[in-house]
Amino acid sequence: MKKINLLFLFIFFLAFIKCKQNSISPLEKRWSEQRAWDWQKENGWMVGTNFNPSNSINQLEFWQEDTYDLVTIEKELEWSAELGMNLHRVYLHNLLWDQDSLGFLKRIENYLKIADNNNIKTLFVLFDDCWHPAPKLGKQPDPTPFVHNSQWVQAPGALILGDSLRHKELKSYVKGVISNFADDKRVVGWDIYNEPGNEALNLKGHNKFEIKENKHIYTLSLIKKAFKWAREVNPSQPMTSCIWKASGEDKNWSKLDSLSDLSRFAISNSDVISFHTYGNIEEMRLRVEQLEKYNRPILCTEYLARGQGSTFQEILPLLKEKQISAINWGFVAGKTNTIFPWSSWEEEFDSLPKIWHHDVYLPDKTPYDQNEIDFIKEILID
């Protein structure tokens, strides 16, 4: 009996190890390193912003038919093109597909046409684990005054994410959007999942978000499905999902075996590597050096936190030297209030901060700093 129990435990252990390996090992059809570098050579150094129109509180207000603002989108894309920007990262949402897939695709096509007219390529984001976990269609809430990203919403949100049986509801969204633009030269890539595993905030004095227990387990389950669905479409553009944590088991990004399951999966399954850091130049240099180990093109898809030393003047020269595409958070300050720091969830503000956290312009095109504008133009247009 004892030998049988030991044999059973040994078989169980092997099965457990196999499941752990499957959770992070590369899926079929991942691009070769050569194909990824060919993509890099074709597109060159790309720089831009995470684009959300200044009059949109979140992804839903950006894209819903009643609030899709062609005039504002055209104006603000022209402003970014004037700076020499040639790449924007743009968030989508599964609820928009459920609401009106044909209309949604039509508006995406319209956006791409405007961006292309300004020589701007697009990196689309499909899912997101940040901020409010209960997205709802229709009229969106007004921003909480002076509070950073007070109404940004997660995709798909806690109700679907926390129920693995409902993940299949997202298959048509992933495959439908990607297949419609799978060979579109205006789309430079697919960011499958933004900051996977990020927990919603629960801060005193503001909305109490329900934090899903063991959220990372549900996210890992969904991101594996999402990559699989996307691979089945087999688009001509690369796929990615960012590594973003900088503490605990994810402190050293160059040690793949020591990373969390989510971070390992993201690196192991991304055709091109993407990452976020809002730290200073030393932090940026460290992360770049760690990720260079994987011998694939690298994109920094979020940076710029001036109060923490993450500025255009400090960061862009290094990323240009390394030919790492750079996408800062925020462009025209507006409803998202990302001009205010993350601390605005706890610290009270009653006017614009002296040091803007994100963003480049006010809605009237007044810049945070004209010297910053001049620097951006010089490094991008020289």
C-alpha cells in the first residue's frame, strides 16, 4: 500500500510539473527571432503615445457610437504627428464588440484611416486588468475631479474574468477584431493583455473596488485562451503582452525561471517583448538590459512619470540608442485626469499640479513645457 501511495504521489507530481510547464511554455506558431527582427527592420524606431481623446473618460466613451468624436480625434492625431510621433497604442473593449460589432469595426476602420493619413501606425490592446472591474455600456460616469484615471475600466471586467466558464464569450471578440485587420499594414501589432494580473485599487475616500481573490489565476487562464485564439487567426502582425511588475518574484526580469507564471507566459509567448516602467533612467536602463537577454525586439509601451524622473529628455535618448519603440502614457489632458499623479486617489488636489504626471498638452494645445516640445521634435524629426 505504501509503495502504491508513493507511486501515486510521484505521478501526481509529474502531472503538476507538466501543468506548470504548459502554463508558461510558448504556444504554437510563435514567431521566430528572425521574423521578429525582420518586423523591427521594416518598421524602424517607433515613438508615440497611449492615445485616448481628451474628451473620453475611458475606452467605452472613446468608441461608442454616440461619443465617438471624429473632430477631436483628427485634431489630436494631427498634433501628435506634428511632434514626429508615428505610433499610438490604442485600447479596445470586448463590450463594444458585444454591443455593435459591425459599427465598432467601422469606427476602428475610420480611426485607422485618420491615423494613417498622419503617418501613425497603431498597436491595439484587447484586454486590460487595470482600474474599475465593472465596465458598463452606455453613458459613462463623469470624472472624479482632480483624480487620476477615476473611470477607466477593465476588460473584460470581474464578472467574466472571475468565471472561467464565461471566458469563451470573448472568443468572437478576439478573433473577430484581429481577423478583420490581420493583414492591415496600418496595424503594427496586437497587445493581447495590458498589465495582466494588476489588481484594482481600493483606496480610502473613493470608490471601493472589489479585488478578485486570486485574480492572477483567472487572468492566466484567460490570457492563455486569448493568445491561442489570436494564433488561430495567424495575423501578419506580432503579438505581445507586457511585463510590468518590478517587485517580489518579478524583480529580475532576466531570470525567466524565477518570474511569476503571468510574467513568464507573457515573455515566452510574445513575438516581440513589451514592458512598462515609470522609473528613472537607471530603472529604465536596468530593465532594458534584462530584457535584451531574450534576443527579440523590445517596445516600452508605458513610461512618463515626471515626478519620478521618467521624462522625455531622460528616457528617449536611451530608447533611441537601443532602437526600443517608446510609447508614453497620455497626450492631451482631459477627462482621464492623468495629468494628476496616482497619489491623487488619496491626496486631495484642487488645481493643476506643478509637475504634470502624464500628458503633453492642455486641450487648447498649451504644452506642459515648451522646452519639452522642442526636445521631442528634435529627437524625432532630426
